[in-house]
Amino acid sequence: MNILIIVPAFNEEESITGVIRDLRKYVPQAEVLIVDDGSADATTQVAREMGAKVLELPFNLGIGGAVQTGYLYAYQHDYDIAVQFDGDGQHIASEVKKLIEPLESGRADLSIGSRFLNPGAYHAPIFRKLGIRIFSFVLSRILGMAVTDSTSGFRAANRRAIEFFSRSYPDDYPEVESLVLLHKMNMRMEEVAAAMRERTSGRSSITPVRSVYYMTKVLMAIFIDLLKKVR
Amino acid sequence: MDLLKFLAVMGSGALLVIVVELIRRGKLKERYSLLWLFAGVVLLIFSTSRYLLELISHALGIFYPPSFLFLLAFFFLLLITLHFSVVISGLSEKNKKLAQELALMRQDLKNAIDGNAIAIRDGAGERP
């Protein structure tokens, strides 16, 4: 099976080298595709120097639009499996193997790497944790399966899911929303326990007020997705 | 004709003339102009005939006829902003598709150029 690893990157010139190096080492059979989402820094140049394929977006589309560009590439170049892998270094290359196993054995159309399947393994900030709990509860009801880490961007899609994502992939909260859309398409999903690195540098701007606002928006997006026509 | 009526007719007439002129010069697409033309015509009708305005207002149970005009204007603005939201959504979707297509084509082009460079090195391929 040919595997494409889609790495969305926005101003990641610092971490992209390590990401590509790790992926080459642990998933040598896969092609690495960087999607540079309109970075202002040298992300594209650094990745090209390492010999990775780079899709360079002319301006910032946001995570949804960037990841979808990767799925379009996977679809057009006939890849069987596409893995989503963050460019900031929080995902761990040696975990990819576990992630694609349910697809290779034909059990699922999409597999999701979950930080929380192994309890106590990952320490998220309290408000983030609460938000993730609430999404998990709502999504588990909608999808009829346990979802422990709905905001995880560490995923793998088979040909069926690639084809669907290349046509329609949500822009606003793609990780959570895409699960609802896949469910409406009757696709099978499976969570896989996956370790992730905890963010070392700052950037976590989650305050109580903001996280409530964020949760409300995501929950609304979920309910709108339930009303949406998908094909 | 009283001054108020004169001003109202002039105002709604001016709106119609401006809309038509914008369409004529190609600055406003016909498909976006229908609502504006409709608004201009309705305003013109009510400014020429206060009787009609009063008749409809009373039929609807509105005591103060001008407030019926405000209501109409409010609905019109609501409708046109909704229309704009739909148009903007469509445009941003198209914009996203264009950006994605551009990124994919750049990569395909780079592949083709690199492939040709290798072919030249190996004694085949077309020299630019």
C-alpha cells in the first residue's frame, strides 16, 4: 500500500527538519508531503532542502484548507493511505505504524490517534481537558462509539475517506467536524492509543472565558454538520 | 405637490437612476441588482401615492404609516445582508479551491521540470 504523510505546517522552520527526519526513519516506505499554509518563514525551503515534497499555498487557509490540499494530492496521486501528522513536532513518528494498522487490515476507514486511551499518559491543561471531555460525550452519543480524543490531529484515512475528504473537508474545526461528516457517510472509525509530546514552549492561550466560547462554537458547528447535506 | 412628496420622489428616483447607471457601466452585476431595483420601485410607488401607503398601513393595523416604510426598509436591508453572506460564502469557497489548485499545480510543474532536468542529464529530454 502506498502511504502519504500529510504534514500541515505554518511557520515551522524550526521543527520541520526534525519531523521529516523522524518520519523518514520510522516510516521509510511513506512519502512525506509538507503543506506549507502560507508561512512567512523558510518552512518550504527547509523542507525542500531535505528532499520532501512541498505544497506551497499562496496564502494562509487555516488548518482545514491546508489538510484538505494534502488529501487532494493523495487522491490525485492514487495513495491508498493518507496520514495526518502535525508539523509542530507534537506527534511521534514511531506511532504511525500503530495508526495505519486498522486501515491495512480493513477494519476502519479512519483511525484516530488518541492521547487519552492510555489513562494518565497525557496531561493537558484543565480547561482543555474539560472541553475535550464535553466533546467526547456529545460525539460519543452522535457517533454511537466511544471517542476519547476528538480534537486529535493525528489520523490516518483509507482510500474511501481520502476521496470524501478531497471533496468536502470542514474549514472551521476540522478534527471534530470531520468525524460527524464521516459518520453521516457511514464510514467506520477506530481510535488507537498514541503517545504525543506535550507542548514545551508557550502559545497555549486557553483561558476559561475563551475555552467556553470555543466550546460553544464547536458544539454549534457539530449540530450544523448534523443538518448538512453530505454526499 | 408638497415638498415632502417631491423630496421622496426625487430620492427614490435617484436610487433607481444610480442602480441602472451602475448596471449599464458594468459596475454592478445584474444578478445582484434585482433586490436594489425592487427596493427602488417600491419606494417610488409609496412616495408618489401616500394614499396607497396609508391604505396598506391601516389594513395591517399600523397606526403611523411611515413606520410601515421603516419596516419595509428594515426587511430589505436584512434580506440584502443575508444575500451578501451567501455570496461571500460562495466566494471564499471558490477562493480556497483556487489556492489549493495553485499549490497542487506548482508541485506538478516542479515535478515536470525536475523530471526533465534528469532526462537532460541522461541524454534525453527537451532543452529549454
